[in-house]
Amino acid sequence: MNNRNRRSGRMTLVGVIAVLCLGLAPAQSAGAKLQAPLAEGERNTNGTVVRAKVHAKTLEGNLEGDSPDRDVSIYLPPGYKSDRQRRYPVLYMLHGFTETDLSYFGSGAATHIPTLADRTLQAGMSREMIIVTPNAMTVFGGSNYSSGATTGDWESFVAQELVSYIDARFRTIRRPEARGLAGHSMGGYGAMRIGMKHPDVFSALYILSSCCISPTSNIPDTPEEIAAFEAFTTRPGHYSQIPSSIRTAVAATASWAPNPKNPPLYYDSPFKNGEPQASVLARMTANRPLAMVDQYIGSLKKQDIAFDVGDQDTNIAANLTEFDRILNSYGVPHTFEVYSGNHTNRIPERFETKLLPFFSEHLMR
């Protein structure tokens, strides 16, 4: 299933670690808290973590009532502290459903980006890059990184506002060839959706076990599930009050079938009295990557692409196998791997041994 035609000339893997350092771009945000510079001669092999608050104009006025002020976690590699002239490529990593940026940066996180990034650098498996994860948690557990009146325009926030914020405040290489986009599960959907639509922003994509890409993803399919979905008609006081069996369906509907005239949930239901509503389902399908991919083949041919999934993640594996088939039919270079695992158990390992080396190879230095 490996179908990769390597694009040469972008870079080679480094086998040594750069000496440590400090320094920000001139317009450092007041919300980004940094450690003090290293003393002369001081050395360190760990990166620095910054947590900033980013105001998103594209999320203002969303009907869910989520704050447009978003926390963003940022990993600055060890070399950022000493060479004040050096600029870095940037990897944007999107988290999954019901998670936050701290799912990758918080204490105890299974996929702890700072630890994994430092370790791959020390092992010579990757090279230095900035890594950015925004907090995309919403009242319904996630926006699917999509665009609509109910959730707000998350697609534009990631592809435009967040990139502009990072470029203005940190020493980045401000070119698409130096930007990568990745994500797991809902974040994998976001990386696929946003990536294929914005090759002028992101040149490399790595998609981990992407959910939600087929027309039947996150749609109730039994009478009991449909009845539970239709019975959910009021806003929750807290997200945990949403029954787990319909959480993803509620979030998907809010993301892809918004209706500003239909309070209090502000979406159109894909079911009425137990019967499917074809027009609503069509609106939702239009947001599925398997339905939209043919429109963006030209974009995908410009990008470096890899995606993978565990063999026990049955439905997602089937959907990504279909995505692989479509890309093959158009001759789009990419790498696809089905490995032994489920939806989550090998993500830390994949991030460390596959994803970081992939971007180290393909992002401009």
C-alpha cells in the first residue's frame, strides 16, 4: 500500500541536534509566555512550551456561544533559544473530538508533543520545527474544523488567522513549503479537509485515523439511535449531558447543517419522525472528504501526503482505503499504511516514529 513518489530536494534528515538558544520574532504577543533567555554558554536539549490566547475574528458570533478567544499551545524547538536569526518550519497539529490542545501538551498526555519532539531530536530521527495546536473544544465537543454559522468558521481560523498569528510572532519560514498540517481522528478530518482546500498555505499533510470522511460517518443508523438523536432538542448545561451515542452526530449536524433561524440548537436535523431528511443529509455529505476529493485533485498533487490507520479501527480503515483508491486512480503520490492497532493505542508511537520524520523530510528548512 505504500505508493509514495518522493519529491527530492526539499531537505535531508539531520543526524545531530542543534545547540540551544532563545529569541522571538519582533512582534511577540503579550499573551505568549516565554522562559527567560539562556545564559551565555548554557546548553539545553529540551524545547520550550508557550501557551497563548488568540482572538479569532472568524469565530465571533458563533451561535453555539463558544468563546472566540482560543488557547493555543506552541512547542519551540531547543535551537530557538540561541540562534536569534534562524527561522523554522511549522507543523500545525489538530486534536480530536472532545479533546483540547492540552491533550497533546498537558501533563500526562499520552501523545505528549514536547516529550516526543525532544526525543526524536535527541535520537536524530527528526529536525527542529515549531509545533502548534489550537484548543478547538466547543459546546458540542468539536467543530470538525469546519465552517458555518453555528460553530463559526474554524476552517478560516486554522488556515488564515492562526497561521498569520504564528508567523507574526515567531521566527517562522513564511512559505507554504515550510508549513505542514496533521491531526488525529476529528483532527485528521480537519487536516484532510483544510489541507486539500488550502495548498497555498500547507504543503504537506499527515492524517492519523481520520473520522467523518464518508457520507454515513456519524449518522445514527438504528431506530433507537435515531430516536435518541431526535429527542435531543435543548442545549446542554454541560457537554457531558449529551448521550455518548449521539455526541458525534450532534456535532456533525451542528457543523454541516447550520440554521441560524432554528434555536436553540441552530441546526437542521437529518431525521424527522424517524425518517431521513434527504436535503439535510445532502448538505452534510457535501462536507465529507470522500465526496469532495475529486474537486481538489489538482491541489493534492502539489502536496506531500501520508495517512495511516489501525487495522482494528474497522470503519475508518475502510474509509481511508477508499481514499487511497481514489488518490491512486488520479495518480496522486502519497503513502498509506494500515498497521496493527486500534483508533488510539499506537498514536504516540506513530507521531514519534512516522509523523515527525515525515515532516522533517518534507518541510522546507
